Amino acid sequence: MRTFHIKLKGMAERSVIVCRKNVLSKQLKEDLSWLKAGGALIFTDSNVFALYRRQIEALTLPVFVMPAGEENKSEQTLFSLLKAMAENGLRRCSTLIAIGGGVVGDIGGLAASLYMRGISCIQIPTTLLAQVDSSVGGKTAIDFCGVKNLIGTFHQPMYVYADPTFFKTLPQREIRCGLGEIVKHAALNAPLFDRLMQNQDRLFDMELLAELVPENIRIKAEIVQKDPNETGLRRCLNIGHTTGHAIELTEKNLSHGECVLLGLYYESRLAQRHLDTDEAYLRELGTLIRTILACKTEDIDVERAAHLALFDKKNTQENRVVLAVPTKRGEFSFLELRYSDYERELKEIMETL
């Protein structure tokens, strides 16, 4: 078992992240008495509930199940959950328990931040992606008006329980999705990058993944602790995401992790064109991305993706796109481009993938 503590400046409470096996059958049973005393509700999606219904129902807590899928990361789902929290009598001392992937974690965290101006939340991420990234750091959100994560808050969970036994039920594509965020962290951390390069033939190995989760949590937790509200350093975690989010909104058949990998590839090539970079390192990064990526790219609507990138939260000027890009081993920089240049160069780079 590995435990991490995130203590944020100016806040008395801390977020505790625990990496251990059999969370549903052991950890939550250990917590059950105090959860029932304060009142709690479990929030999950239809896929996770179908897989773990017996363990969830054994906890004898009320359960709200949302339809699975990014398309349901909406205001309708958010307000349905808030209604369920009110109908089950949750109070300021109550806890919302979010069991699922990034969509469940994001909606659940947002609902917990809004209900009675903020109640406690426990995140139990069931996907590799959610364990290494979205469950850590307190970002919450729903998609709105066709823009990903447009409505959200920062709300640190009281506990995050990361359990590698969930990986056994994940299809290979979900593992690939999580590897997208792991590669993103590796682009910011040289030792992790070296480890991935040395284990390219084992990237889908369950034992290796279980070892990588605490390492990735540590990397992200250290960044979040220094910059909880993303005003400076934490913006480095957006590498690959400006273009990746835009592609994700354009190409509904691609997963978040696949889009992050594509975004990293495109944006590293843009960095080579405009900044002082270590070209040998970026070629290795490109090789690592291609080792994992298994989706077709020739049909991506680049013009639409480029247009959607204009709505990224880092942009501060009209018709300009700001990117956080990898430059050298463990280093990143910000690159600002005119929209017309960004769109044109994305088209040129796509032809090389």
C-alpha cells in the first residue's frame, strides 16, 4: 500500500491518496461506519455498476447510476445527481463516493463542490486514466455548449483510493487511453520517460502498470501541491491537451488518451518548428507515441479541430492559440501561434503521422 498526502496552501484539510488492492471489499468496509454516520451516496455509471454491482450493493448505501459515456458529462446528469443527493438527505457532514472513470469523477467532484456549498468527496477511479490523472488534483467539470470541461470548479477530494485490481476488467483500448496521460507525465519527468522507453514491450503489462500508478500520482501530486489552482506551474499538465481536447470534440470515436497522444505528437512537432528543442528527444517521444497509438488519423477534421482549439482556457488573445509543449527532457515551454498558422501547420504535420 502506498499513501500520498496533498496539503494545499491556506487550507486546513488535505487530500489523501491511497494506492491499495481490493478497495471495494476492504477499504470501503473499513470506512463504512463513519460514512453511514455522516450520510453518504455512491455515484457510478452503468458500465461500472454492471461489473461491480455485488460489491457496491453489499455496502448498503444509496446508489445513483448515470448512463456511461462522455456524451452524458452534461448539466442534465449533474442536476439529476444533485437531486438524488437532496432526496437521500445528504447534509454538510455527508460524503459523495464517486466510483468510475474520469467522467464519473469529474461530475461527482463538481456535484460535491456545489451541494450545500461543498461536501466531502471520495474518488475511487476505476480506469488507468483516472488513477494517474483525473482523480488527482481536484479539477471537476462538465462539458457545456460543445466545449469540453467548460463549467467546473476546484474541489479537492478527501480521499482518493487507487486500486490496480480494476485494470483486470479494462479492455486494451482503455489501457491505451491511460497510457496517453502517463506519456504526458513522462514528457515532464525524465526518469519516467526513460522507464517507458526501456519497457516499450511491456506497456500493457498489468504488473508494470500497477508500478507506474504510484509514480505518476507522485509526479502530479507534487505539481498540484505547488500550484493547486493552475495559475503557473500546473499549466504544464496541459501539454498535448489544447490540440488533444479539440480532436476529442471533433472525433467522437477516439478516446481521451488517444487524443492526448495525438495532441502530444502534433504539439511536439510545432515546438520543433518554433522553439529551441532537443530534436533527438522529441523523435524518441514520437516513437513512444506511435508504439502505443493504434487509431487512424487520416480522417481527422483538422479545420474543425483547429477552430475548437480557439476555445482553450489558456488563450488570452483573439485568433491566437496558446500551447504548452514539450521541448527537452523533463522540460516544457509555452508557444503562442496565430490561428491561421496553427491550422495550416497542423495539416502539414498530420501528413507525417
